Amino acid sequence: MGAHHGPDDPHRHTHAGDALRIGIGGPVGSGKTELVGALCRAFAEELEMVVVTNDVFTMEDAAILERKAVIPVERIAGVQTGCCPHTAIRDDISENLDVVERLEAKFKPDLVLLESGGDNLTATFSKALVDLQLFVIDVAGGDKVPRKGGPGITTSDLLVINKTDLAPLVHADLDVMRRDADEKRGDLPTAFISLTEDPLATDIATWIRQQLGEWDPGAHHEH
């Protein structure tokens, strides 16, 4: 599973609360917002959650989640970055950090999901903002995407390959994608999902439960 960074890691954020923060990145159209919605449904009766979405010029992703009514609207916050998506999650994280900390102080959640605006394969989250990172790609981009590499593919704690139900329609070979992902990622896990077939994203929810079970926020309070 995704590696946790130890208490001596100077790049980890200071925890004001006990929430596990998970960043969800990936290209435009890969299914990040749908995955966030699925996880909100999966954990509705189980966890206290808040969600932060990033869009460059709109609040569209936050509005989509509000319309889906998967989580109370006051627990959703949209950030209009006005810049390249990766800048707001990696380089100048101040606006995202302010929003996350405000939601944590108000709701004392178990889990924070922070969705990046659609970005390319180089997108990563600052470790001062999140604890774990998911990177979402989809089969419609072609089965060559995993072997293209990039930090999103190679270093994310969990790589999510979405829309597997479309593979026959776009002539994507899932076995090739699995082989290439394994080659690029080593021991880091990859999950293949179809939110059409599994609207609760069962495998991703199970992985998050495992991470929560191993999560020790106390180890990070002093840094």
C-alpha cells in the first residue's frame, strides 16, 4: 500500500486535527469528480468527510457534487485557482490549505478528499497539503498512457485506471495497461475500476479504509 512518511519528514504538513487528507489528481475527463462522488456515497454512513475541489476558472466540480447530493453542501468547498492546476496543489498551496483547515476546524472530519483541477501526468500534490495521493487516468486515453510515466503515474500512492467498461470500445488492452503500470510503479498499487459497473468504487473505498486503519495522526502533530 502507499507508503506513509515518518514523523521526521520535514515536508509533511502539521496536523491540526486527525483527518487523513487524500489528494485526487489526473487529467481532465478521467473521472476524478465522479470518483469523489462515489466515495462520498460509499462512506456516507461510515465516516465524517469534507471535500475540496479545484477548478481553474469555474466552480463546476463543486457544483456537480452539490447537485448529486452525495454530501451536505456545507462540507464541499470549491477553489477557483486561476492558474495551472498543479500550481495550486504543489507550488502555492496557501488557498487550498486555508480552505482545508477551515473545513477541518468546523467539521472535525475523519477524511478530507482534495480534488485537483484536470492536469497532466506531471501533477503531484505538495506533501504539506495531503498525506496520500491518488492519480486517476482512464482507458479512453489509450492503453499507452501508463507507459508514458510521469510523477502522477510513477509516484502516486494509488494509481486508478478508470472506465474499464469502455476498453472494448476504444480498443484498449487492460492487460497491457496492467503490465506497464506494474513496470512503472514497482510495488505501488494500481486499481482498475468502472464507476458505471461499481458506483461505490468498492476497491478504492477498501484501500482508503486500509489507509485509515494504519493512519497515526499523532506521529505528525509535532511537525
